[in-house]
Amino acid sequence: MRRMQTSSCQISHAELTDSYAKARKVIETLFPSSSLDELSSMTRQQLLIRLQASNKAPPPATETGSQDHLQVLEPSVEQNFTWDEVSETESETSRVADDVNGLAFSRQSLNASYLGISSVPTILKVIAHLSPHVQQRVPKGPEAWRSPSTLAASPDDMACLQVDEIPLINAYFSHVHPVIPMVDEADFRQRYLQSNMEEDEAGPWVALMNMVLAMGSMASDSIHFNAHNHFYKRALPHLNINSFGSGHLYMVQALALYSGMVLHFLNKPNMAVAVMGATLQMAVAMGLHRVQASQSSTNTACHPANGSIATRIRTWWSILCLDTWASSTLGRPSEGYWDPAITLTSPMSVLQDLVSHTGRCYLDAFAKTHCCILGLRNDIPCRQ
């Protein structure tokens, strides 16, 4: 008899436990944010009101639109891309909030170009997916994207005509040159001080000089915020379609600075990569991809159209790094100039010679060159 009573008690306890668990699950489903003690003190009418209020609650912030889902990080293969970066008088909004640099995060009406998996907007999409509240902090409306300045001429730009250009050259070789040690500093300074220039060198030299001055203006602490516009516009007549017919080292270097630095600063990334592709082809046509340090390395008094052996080696590697940086930032395939046809000397020995002559630190250039070599060989993203 006792055994039967014990067995019956055990069954009753199990049934009660199961019933309690089911009841608690129902209550937690209906009232997930309320405790059982709080609910037990409420009337039936109060419970109904609480239940109706919870059903009207807004959806959780973790829900995002289909455009932000991680499965659509790359655009569809059927999507067409169009953009316009030519106009110098386009709206201030489109000038600042271009799709490549990611500042157009909240704007869907922009002209778009293809951006791959390693691009800035893709990274922002992942951030928004992991932290949805970030999207709510992005400014809305065109007023939020107005540029503090435009490319239009201003009194400050006209004043740049009277500004001493030597400090801008110093700023270039102090801040830009250690990153892309392409231009021969001694040769540049000497030719800048010369008043006469052969006619066949005038165009390439003027283009390079103004690109150096434009980059030096960006890198300097000049009070003229738009000073670079004056030199940029002064170089444009020498950087037209006819410039690709000039196989001159100065022109290749000018186009490299123009496409690898200046156009990106002006938020014209698609124009930049197009010009960079042509610049690489010019460099290949000049044989820069096959220059070796053993080729009469003592011959430093070369024709300016060719440059010294060390300058040609540094120019090729600088262009290659600029192209790789842009490709990884945009998530696009690079030119991939890495095959048995390239017999170029490693830039490391050339950079070491540069350090011994100038005393400047080129660790950044060392690191970026290594990164670009890895990126070219293995298609690994390499950022600036």
C-alpha cells in the first residue's frame, strides 16, 4: 500500500512540475517584460490592457532592410552603373557624398559605381548590420552633406599666385615623398630653379611641377584651404588626352600623382582609377617594369625624359602601390602586374640608398611596398 502511495505521489509531482513549466512558458510569452509577482496583483482588465500594449510595441531595432543584409554586400550582376565626375560645377552634395568614400551612407539617389567586398560602403553595411543604432545617427537630408568649399575660384585662390611655392615643395618632400618616393628631389629642385626649359619637356615638367605643388599645398599648414585648386587647374591643360602620347618620365609621374592622389582628394575616384590604368600602360610602354639596378647604376646623369635607374625603379613601384591601394579600397580587381615578364629590382635596396642620402624615414614606404606585393600575388586587400 505504501509503495502505491509513493508511486502516486511521484506521478502527481511530475504532473504538477510539467503543468507549472507550461503555465510559466505561456505567461512569459504573453508578458515577456513582467514578473510573475507583478502580474499576480493585477486584475483581468489590467492584464488585457498590458497584453494589448505589448502587441503594439514597435519592431526591434535589430531588423534591417534587405539592402543592409549581409547576403547582398555585393551588387547584383544585372545592375547597371553610371556616374558623372566630370563637371566642376556639380552640386556640393554630390561632391562630398560620393558612393566610393562611403559618405553617402544614407543617400540612395547617388550615381553609383561598382564597389566590391573590401570597399568602404561594404564595411559600413557590416557595421550597420552588427550595430543597427549606427544607421539612426547618420544625418539625413542634403543639408547634412554640403561641402565647406567648392572648386570655384575665390579671392584666396587668386592670392595663391603671390604665395611662395618653396614651402609647398618642402611640404611635399617632407610629408608626401616618404609615402610615395617617386620624384627625384634633387633633380626636381634643380629644374624648378631653372628659368629655361626645352620645348619638348615644357608640358611634362609643368604638369609634374603643379601636381607636386598641389600635393604640397594639401600637406602643408597653409591658411589657404583651397590653394591646391590653383595648381590643380594650372596642370589640367597639360593632363588632357594628348598627354598619353608623351612618353616622358615627368608625365608618368604627374599622371601618377594626379590619378593616385589628387583625384581621390577631389572625390573623383572612378576617374582616378581610369587614369591610373592608362598611367600603368604608359609605364609599361616605357619599360619601367623591366629596369634593373645592375643596368649601369652609376649612370646618374641621364636624360630627364628617362631619369636615373633608381628613379625609374621607385616610379614603377610607387605607381604599382597607388593602383593596389585604390583597387583594395574600391573592392575592384587590380591590374595584376606580377608575372615572369617583370624583371624589376626590388625597391628595398633603392629605398635604403634613399635613406642614406636624405636621412628621412621611409618605413611607411617599406611597409606599403611589402603589402602591395602580397596583394598583387594573393589578391589580398591592402589599405592606405
